Amino acid sequence: MIKKSIIFVALISLLSIFLLETAFAVRIKDLVSIKGIRKNQLVGYGLIVGLNGTGDKSGAEFTMQSLGNMIQRMGIHIDKAQLKVKNVAAVMVTAELPPFARIGSKIDIMVSSVGDAKSLSGGMLLLTPLRGVDGKVYALAQGGIALGGAGGDKKAYELVARLPSGASVEREIRVRLNGKRSLTLSLINPDFTTVTRIVQIINTSMGKELAAAIDSGAVKITIPEDRQGDVANFIAGLETLEIVPDGVAKIILNEKTGTVVIGEKVTISTVAIAHGDLTIRIKNQENAIPPRRGEKPGESLVVIPKGSTIGDLVKALNALGVKPADLISIFQSIKAAGALQAELEII
């Protein structure tokens, strides 16, 4: 009985260690894309009719020409000079054709005014062909425009609208999986450490050396002969594997909004900074003391242990009420002094 209890405790301990190690693991499918399997952009030019006087003005020649050409194709002869387009708006229609979309599948579309219309609300998009970069029609769009959103500033979105399932697929882009002998995984954020971990987990799970790193952004996987007839399930098995991704130490600063985004791997070295009435000193651990007010009136002193993360610095500065604008200046100064072990990106 005692032995069983010891074994049970040991298993629980091992399980706890495993859970801790995989607490921040991410699925491979969230880190990579498969070469050759992607969305394709579609675009088309169309007309929205039925607007309540909020369409393009008479000066929009391309709208009048488009409407006249459409009416003539229907067998109705009309003088284009007599056309009034205040209830009509010219729009560009865009969409993304997902991989493996079949004929008859529905996809979302976006319509955007290209003239001087005031609003697209309540209109109807007439049948619009959507073409790919090769000039071929891959989908047909048509439907009513419902902007919604009664609150806020309606003018901000009255000229752009999204139509869920507003187009139907008319042509397929064939992607053949079965019979493929290899796959290439492209990392969304290229990194040598991450790509190495992906190779290791795939080879370990498969029990074979199937994966090999091409560079920091791609992994080539050889598909076993017995799985080449069922590549979809083979990919599904790869996608669920989990690793802990690595990344570069980086700080993102947005000076317009005062937003500061700090990566977890950012560290700082020994440095001293004076910013206004604020003094910052980063020293060895044995000399470190908590943030405190300076001895002189209006003076603030921050002493932080060497090797601390930038998060420790931010916490200390926040305790003294330092504003985001001052944080940005401080980070820039630390970077210029060579004491910030991170990439500083200003947007």
C-alpha cells in the first residue's frame, strides 16, 4: 500500500512538471502556414441601387456611364445625359477566396464607395463578378446593404459595408493533397530557435527524421509513403503538436497614443539615468534597494538590480507615478546608452 502511494505521488509530481513545462506551449498550426494553401484576393466593380438620394452626384461620370451600359445590355436604349444617379453609387467589391472553397460556397464581401455618395445604407448591390489576378471570375456578389450600428458617429462607416455570405463561389482553385511527397511549413514569425523546436517535436512524435529546417522561416517535411494517400489526416496530426515558441526581445513604442508594449525577454544592464527630477540607477543585486523618494524635495530615486527585466523597471516607475510619455523617453535613453538588450521599435 505504501509503495502504491509513493508511485502515485511520483506520478503526480511528474505530471505537475509536465504541465508547468507546457503551460505556455502553442500549437504548430498557430505558428505556421502551409506553402501552397492560402487565401486568394478577389476584386470587382459594381453598382448599388435603391439609395434614398444619398448616391453619387450627377458629376460622377463613371457612375452614369456604368449605369447606362448596364441598362443597354438589358436591351433598353436610353440617352445617358438623362440619367440621374442620386439613388445609385459606384463601389469596389473585395473578397478573399479561402483555400478548398467549392462551387456554391458562400464568402463574405466588402463594398466601398468610389464616388461622392453620402451613404450606402438601404441599398442593393447588383450582380457583380469578382475576379482574381488572372482576370478570371471566381465569385458572383449580390445582396442588400445593412450597415447597422445606430450608435456613435455613423458617418465613419456609412461608405463601407461588409456583407456576410454576400458572394457565391463559381470557380474552384484546385489544391491536390493526396499524392504529395513533401510539405513546407512557413513560420509566421521566422526564428531559428522556434524552427528547431518544431523540427524536434515533429521527428520525436513521428519516430522518424521526417522534418528538416530549411532556414529560420521554413520546415520541409517528407510525407511517409503509407500516409501519402491520406495527407489531410497527416497534416491534422502535425497541427496539434505543441511547442514553446521563442522570439527576439523587443519593445514597441507608440508615441502618438503613449502605448508601450514590452516583450518578456527584455533585460537591462547597469546604467544610471537622470530624467527631470527623476534619477534611475541600475546596480548589482547586493546594492539594490526598493524605489524611494530622493533626499531632496521634488527628487525621485529608483535603484533596480542589474539583470532585472524591463517589467521590473516599469513597476518601479509606475510606483512613482511616471507617465507613459516619460517612459518612452527613458527607454530611448537606455537604448542609446547600450544598456537595453532589446530591439526598440517606434510606430
